[in-house]
Amino acid sequence: MRAGGRLVVCPTPIGNLEDVTLRVLSALRDADVIACEDTRRTRVLLERYGVHAALVSYHEHNERERAAELVTRMSAGDIVALVSDAGMPLVSDPGFVLVQACVAAGHEVEVLPGPSAAIAALVASALPADAWRFAGFLPRKRGALLEVLASPQTVVAFESPKRVGATLATLAEVDPGRPVAVCRELTKIHEEVVRGDAATVAARYADEDPRGEVVLVFGGAPEPVGPHPDAVEAVRRLVESGARARVAASVVAKLTGTAANDLYRAQNAHEDAD
């Protein structure tokens, strides 16, 4: 049995092929096999740098079966390199199943640094990067999307060009002043970063979809002013059912963690408005 079987996770350029690192090229040359999403796309990179290696497909439709095969090869001493079509494997790309299988089998997993569309977009957005959330591909259902957009941290997300307009329109509807950056075709010839408030940027893409690959970056949602509307509504319903306002506010406060005085004042304001 050969010694030294392991997995090497290799990030690849997100656009410009010159962004590949020397360590990644060395790892690809040393690998016994390269597992990649699309062998045709990976072969373009390898041919550019004169790398000759055996390739096997590894994508979302064959992850579990292929992961088992690759772990078996590592157990026999093979070095397996993992790449995705662009950027860091596992980050909204296949690879999680293989890494988990390697760890479970006791094989070494080496992760090399390199290009990442999420990091590039975060920095290019000029929005706060001290605390941020990566949301992957944004959910299509409105409720789930609003939950992501309500994050108090900067949000970085991938989005289909055909859905950029609708996503921005949703944000503009709930928070028109929220800062946004639309990062398109990063590191490529037609790279573009459009920054502005949600209402302005949404208007730009209302009638025309951006072309190419898009990363959206949203500024964090402002801290809510006053108690959550659902908590206030709960107090109102209890009062309508006959409960005293102070008691209702105390009960809802214990259940939600909201300050009872804030709920009591909100209920009084509601009564005064009526």
C-alpha cells in the first residue's frame, strides 16, 4: 500500500485564469486524479498551464457514489485534488460530501487558499466587512428572502441574472434606502460593480437583466425601533379578549423576551389612536 493518500481542495479562478496560485498548480500536477464539476471546463485551465492529469467528474448528481470511490483511492495511497468550476469548492459548489467522507475515514484534508467570488464582492462593495453573512444562492420564496434581507450584518449572496431585478425590487419595497452593490463578471473583461441605495439600483435593473455571473451584497438591516409587530399584535389580541393591558404585556414579554414596558406603551398608543 502506498503512503500519503489525502485530499487537496484547490480553488480555481472565478474568471481570469491568471488568478490561479502556484501552489494550486503544483497540487494539480502532483495529484493522481483531479475530481471536478465539469471536466471540459477544468481541462481549459489545465491546458493553459501544461498540466496533464487524470480527471473524473464530481458534481451534485454523483457526489455520494464518487466520494466513496475517491476515498477508496486515498486509502490505497492516491492524492486526490478537488476543484469546482470556479472559486472554492464547497462554497455553493459540490465537495461537502467528499470532505466529510475523508474526515470520517481519517484521511488528511489540505485546503489551499485562492480566489473566492464572495470575498471579492464583499471587498468591492465598499460595505462593512467586519461582520458579514454568506447566504449562498438566495431563496425564491418571498418569506425566506425577507428573512435573509433582515440580517443585521452585511449579506453576500449569489443570484441568477434573471432574478436580480425582482430581488432588488423586494428589498426596495421594504427598505428603499438600504445600500446595495451588484457585482457582475468579477475578474473578467466586463467586470462591473454598481453601488447605490436599493431603490436606485432596483430601478436600474427593473427592465433589463444584468449579463453574466452576479454576486449581490446588501448592507445590514437597521436595528428595529420598538417591539416586534408580532409581539404588539399578541398583546392587542389578549386585551381584546378581556385581559388587562399590563398583564397582557407581561405575559407576551416573558414569551418573546421583549421589554414589558415597551409592549405596554405600544398597546396604549394603539388605544389612543383608536
